[in-house]
Amino acid sequence: MRLNIVTQAACGLLVLGLNLGDAAAAAPLEPFVARYEVLRDGNSQGEAEMRLERIDGTRWRYTTEVRGTSGMARLSGFSMREVTELTEIDGQLQPQSASAEGGISLRRRSVRTAFDWAANEVRWSGDVKDDQTGPAPLSARTVNPQLLNLALAQGVRDGAEAGTTLSFDLVNRGHSDTVDYRVRGQEAVEVPIGARTATALHHRRTDKDREITAWIDPQLPPAPLRVLQRDDGEDSYELRLIEVR
């Protein structure tokens, strides 16, 4: 089981990347804990937890933890923990540092990300290749893979409307790439937490046959209800919300 379903399949938008014109003021962040079922090819493979907590003032800590509970994910001892510290001021989410560690029992890795906003660059260290250390440029729309989940949900809560194209700059292991999402509109969603109506956002990769859809309920804390990644026309990875508090 890969962590992509948590950190990249949920690719979203940074609040500053929205093109919403005179939309209402940004919804304030609020602490939460959300628990998910993780599926691969339609089969349950593990559980994930997303947790947002305030450090102090405008500083926040966003933590994602995944562990294998079924199939090969459990047998291999798969687990992963990612932490991003960020600031939030007037709706602007700005990552300050990040770390990721985990893998299978016999092969665990650790990667650290350092954001230097004075120099407008980001660098990586730890278990990365020489060409993945950076630097990569930063911008007002910059977000790392883990923070995309939070930014996606927060963007919908800020009023993203159907037909809107949302763009942001995703930085990951030596690179910065612009990614676009299209707001598809309101759709019915059935997840373990219950049946709800949510805003769907859709992204299609241009370099491979991959598409990602995330469903967000703006009435809930900033966590996705469901995230689905499809490869070559088939469901591959999925998150389904079990509970949020």
C-alpha cells in the first residue's frame, strides 16, 4: 500500500490559489481528528487518521498517520507518519516545515522538508536521491503533498463554485509543478460516516491515465469525505471517512 491515496490522491487547492473573485471571507481553521478506511482495488487495506491542532496563535500542526490492517499491507508491517507545520493568516496556508517517515517493516525511510520563505525556496533531505534535494521555488500558491488535503477542504469551505478551475503549486522532492482541479459541483456521497451531499473536485494527470476525485462537505471540519484515485480507468486507491470530531 502506498501513501499516495492520503497525500497525493487528495491533491487539492491552496486557498491563495483560488480564483473566486469577491467570495466571502475565508473560513477559519478549526482543530479536528478524522479517521478513514483505506482501500486498494476495492479491498480494505488499512486505516488513516488526519489530525489538525493549533500550536499557538497562527501556527498549526497537521499530522497524517496510516497503518496497514489487512492483506499485504498488514503482513508487511506498513505504516507511515507525516507532519507539516504551517501558519494561517487571513486564509493563507503557508507550510513552514514537514517530515515523513515509514514504509514496510524491512525498509523504512525518512524525508524532511525545509521551507525558506526569505529565500523563496524549499529543500529536501534524508532518504532522497541527489536530484531530489532541490531547491525548488516557492510561491503564494505553494503547498506540499500532505497539506493538499487540508487546503482542498478549506477551499471548498471558502465557497468554490461549480465550473471553477483551481490551481496551485505542488512541491515534492526537488520539483514544483502546477496542478489544476475542476470543481464539478454537488454530488451524493455514501461513506461509513453516512450519506451526505458534497462538493466534488476532479483532477486528471496529463502524463499518465490517472484521475483523482475528492468530495468535500463544507458543513464539516476541513477534511475530505471521500477521495478516489483511478488508474487506467480502474479504481485503485480510495479513502472513505469513518468519523470526524
